[in-house]
Amino acid sequence: MPISNLFGPIIALNGWTFVMEGWMYGTRLPEFTRLNVAADNTQTHSQIDLKTSPSVRWKADNFNNLLEQPTQFYAIALVLALARQGQNSSTDAYLAWAYVGVRVLHSLVHATTNNIRRRFTLYVLSSGIAAALAGRAAMLVF
């Protein structure tokens, strides 16, 4: 069976998640060292967050976001790849790459300026793209 053209976007988004994880640790570890977080193991996540600068929290929040909605994308893309039985769809691939691009933009906005309106717009756009992919998958499966 030929390789699906949906595997590229799946791997790309997964790779981006690792980039965000590295960025998160790169900013968080120095901040936690400065705050001496390891010295007090009685602090809750919420208490530590209150002491952590917003720009550091944004990276962690975005990393967590990449483990939420994109899980739907991964499942949908894999269903499309399997249901098409090796027959690639340029529309599916275009939508999948668009989803990845919008999620990367969402990450960059979230991790740098955290502009809520821009971030929300990108989130809604990515949700719409994921819904379109899900609809295409549903038409194949049902």
C-alpha cells in the first residue's frame, strides 16, 4: 500500500509539539530554578503558576493545548488515510496541512504575545478545518 499523503502533516504536527515542549522547558527550567521550586515539594501546580511569569506559562499552556484538540486531528487523519486504502486525496492533504499551519500560528501567538482575539480566531479556524476533515472521514466511513 502506498504511503498516505496525510502522514506528513501528522508527523509535522507531532514534531511541532516536540518543538513547543523544548521551548517550554527552555523557559520553565530557568524560571523554576530562580523560584527555587524544587526546595518546596508542598506547592501545588496553581501556587507555582501564580509565581511564574505569564510569558513562561504561555509556553506550557500551549504545549498542553497541543495535547488536546490535535488528538482529534490525529485520529481523523489516520481514519482518512486508512479508509482511502492508499488512494490519496489532495483535498484531504490540503486541509491537513492547513490545520498544521494554523496550529503552528496559534502556538506562536500563544507563546509570544498571547493576543486572545488572534489566538481565538486561529483556534476557531483550526476547529473548522478539523470539522471539515471529520466530515470527509464520516462520508467515507458511513
